[in-house]
Amino acid sequence: MNFFRTFLLLLLLLIACWATPVLAEENELVIGLIPEMNVFNQVARFTPLADYLAEKTGARIRISILSRYGNIIKSFEEKNLDGAFFGSFTGALGIQKLGVVPLARPVNPDGESTYHAYIYVRKDSGIQSVAEMRGKRFAFVEKATTAGYIFPLAYLKKHGVSEIDTFLGGYFFAGSHDASLYAVLRGDADIGASKNTVFDWVAASDPRVQEEITILAESSKVPSNALCVRKDLPDRLKTSLRAALLNIHVSPEGQKVLKTFKAQKFIRTVVADYDPVFEFARTAGLEISEYSYQNH
């Protein structure tokens, strides 16, 4: 009888283990967001996606919005993030310095899974070339953005500007892509830079963008913000998260989430997708493995 009871107890324990969700070994996954746009828009966009991932994976997903791009590497470690929707440059930093693993990125409504940078001015500024930017004020986004800093820096260097501190009349970091655009619209800056997706979202709701802004340059394409996770996250978690994202467009529930997220679907993302970002950094004279910064 004692043997039977022991056997029954062991059997029940095994059944309980088998019934445990695949992600039960992680009670909560904390996913970081870089502040590429207004924080309220970020919350509205990502909360349904987090809820969907929680339902599909069995893990509790908590979104953590970073107050600034800041040092994303330091934030990733100090906040004990399990993953983050990295921008292309912060993704390159994470891959190089932390060994993060890219999982998937969204396909935009226009069918693109990439974005590019715009450098723009007011139409009445009289600025039509790099030479005419001398002594002008530039609104960058943050030092850890491809579109908002790395590409503009590379573009200026390619056109003979060795030191922005002496060439420009001044510059500042607006903190987000939409804030940079509005800084130029208000006249707080003569030149700005933003990723095209955010630029287009603002233009769709604010007619002043088309009426008052002209684009002087645009970059080649880099991967849109991808979910990357820490390298030591259990493989089952990586697989489950990637599968949930790659299959999100299949169900009506997932399509509803995608509509809020402003995407068609998600596609697989790998380290090689970041090669253009590393090339921008080299042109800008930056070594990603040693890149460290503090925004002003």
C-alpha cells in the first residue's frame, strides 16, 4: 500500500510538471522599449502586443519604457531586462556588447521591414546642401539612434565635415524622433533627423510637415525595431516568443493587435541584418565595440 501511495504521488508530480506551461520557469519577462516617440503613444502601441505574447507563451510580459535612450547597454543590465525592442543601432550595440539574440521585427503597413533616415529642414530655411548647414542648429534624436544621429554624422563626414562642434552653430538631442521633427517645425532648430516611419506618422496627422518641411537626404535601409533577448534566456523561451510573433498575423485576434501596432506581420531577424548599421558607424568614425556615450 505504501508503495502504491508513493507511486501515485510521483505520478501526480510528473503530471503537474507536464501540465506546467512551457514558460513557467520564467514567471515574468521584462521587455524594454526605447522612447522613439511620445511615451503615451508607446504604451498604446505596445500594451496589446505584450498581452498577446503573454497569452500565447504563458509568461507574464511586463513592458518597461526607458526614460531616455541613454546608455541602453547599462539600462539593459541594471533593469534586468530579458529583452528589448531595440532600434537598429541599439540592436547593433546589444549584439556587439551583450550578445543579445534578435528574434523578429515588424513589417510596416507599406510592406517594409526596414526603415531609413531623413535629414530635413524648413522650406523657408534656404538650406539646400551640407555647405549651407554651416553655423546652423541641428536637432538630433539621441546618440544611440541610427536615423537620429549615426547616419547624420556619417552623412556630414562623407561631405567633408570633420568636426560637428566647429561646423554647426549648435546642436541638441530632442529625445525622440517626433520631438526632433517638431523642433524644426517650431524653428528651435534649422536641421533635423528622424526615422522615416515616425516622420510619416507625424505627417499623416499634421499637415504642416508636408507644407513646411523638405527632405534633403535619406539613408539606405536598416532593420526596423526588432525584439532581441538576452543570450542566456532559455531556448524554449526564445522559440516560443519567436513563434508567437511570426504567427501573429494568422489569427483574427493577432490581426487586431497588428492593426494597433501599425504592422502587417513579423519576420525573422538575424545578426547579419545589422551589417548596414555597422557600416554607418564605420563611416561616422565610431567603433561600436568601444562606443560609450552620455546625452547632453
